[in-house]
Amino acid sequence: MDGQQALDYLAGAGKYSARTLHPLPSLIFLDLKLPFVSGFDVLSWLRGQPSLSDLPVVILTGSSEDRDRQKALELGAKAYLVKPPTPEMLLQAIQYLPQPQTAAA
């Protein structure tokens, strides 16, 4: 619902402390315009957390500003999609999902 709630969830803080009930996502779609804590701040915090720094983040926002796109990519976003997303855009985003591990023969 807001940037602070995203940080709390990702940190496993407070009501989100039970990872069995609140598992980490495999891919994050992040809006830049969030109440309380901006999407840029959430992304910056994520990249500063060693255990979460490789979590793929796709920006999904209403901003088509080049400076926002550039900043998001500099902060480590995998892709920058402008709302409303098309099916092609979403297919592009899912390429960042981790591939399932196969058992060695």
C-alpha cells in the first residue's frame, strides 16, 4: 500500500516477521510514486541489503520522464515500464524471474 509497508515486508519487520507467512517475492513490481517512502528510496534500500540486493525489481510507473528512468536503472532496476502495462511489457518483465533449479543427474 505504501513505501514504508514495502520496506517492513522486505525486512521481515513487525507483522511480517514470519517468513513462512510472508515469503520474499521472486520479482518486485515497484511504483515510484508511493506514499511515505518513495519507490526510489525502496529500491535504494533494497540494493543496500546484502541478502536482497539481487532481488529483481521492475519499475511500473506512470512517469515517462527520462530522468526517472535513468535514476531507476542506475539504482539497479532491471526494467522500467510505463503504465498502463501491455501484455508484451509484462512478458518482458517475467524474464527476470529466477529459473528453477534442475536436479543434477
